[in-house]
Amino acid sequence: MSSVNLAEAALAVQHDIHTALGLDLTLQTVLGDPIRAYDHRPTDPAYPYLTYGSIRSEDSSGDAAPQSTHQITLHLWSRYEGRSEVLDLLRRVSDTICDALPQAVVPLYLDVLRAPDGRTFHGLLRLSVTTTEPSQEETTP
């Protein structure tokens, strides 16, 4: 089994996701340009916005191919009256990531709930992203 640098692979996945979301013109009309996507919730955010949640990474290499699998959770926050904006954004974010990333992306689940303040809707999207590292034979001249 081949060893993978999980931190490096996870950082690359997060970078690829952020880049893909930032280049989507439809998302820019709703989440701004540059898009409102944060590691931490801002003090006084403009709605809607996205935050990056947990990322879990594991080495899923086989005998011949180093690979890693990452489960990442994205959070969408909206103050639109109803769930429709969050559901539409979750769909758009999922489609954008699945279409743009060179890695294998599988949406695992989504959830929409009302936040404790009673007026904000909170959407969660969990994705599984599998990356394959080039083998030593492929990188050796």
C-alpha cells in the first residue's frame, strides 16, 4: 500500500472546491464576487453565505495507486423566507463541484434546518472526494 500525505491532499481538495465555486457565474450572482465563502462565520455576515465545515481524510490506496478519500461538509446560511434559496444553492454548489473537480466527487447527503435564531435556514452538504496521486512510475522521467 502506498502512503499519501493526507494534509496536502485535503488542502488541495479544499482549494479546488473554493476555486470552482468562485468561478461559477450563477453562484457569484447570489454569493457575491468574490463569493462569500469562509472558514469561520463573519461577525456581521451578508446573507446568503457559505462556510467550510469539517473535513475528514483517509488513505484509501490500493497496491498500485496512491489515493485518498475526503469527506467535506459545506454549510449554507440564508435568511430567505423559506427553504427554497438554501435548497437551490445546495443543488448549485453540488453540481458545480461535481462538474468542475477533476477528482471523483459523490454527494453523500444534504440537510436543511432552521437555525436556533428562528429566522436563518442552515443547509448542509456532505461530499466525498477521492483523489488519485500519480504513481512513481508516472512521475519519473
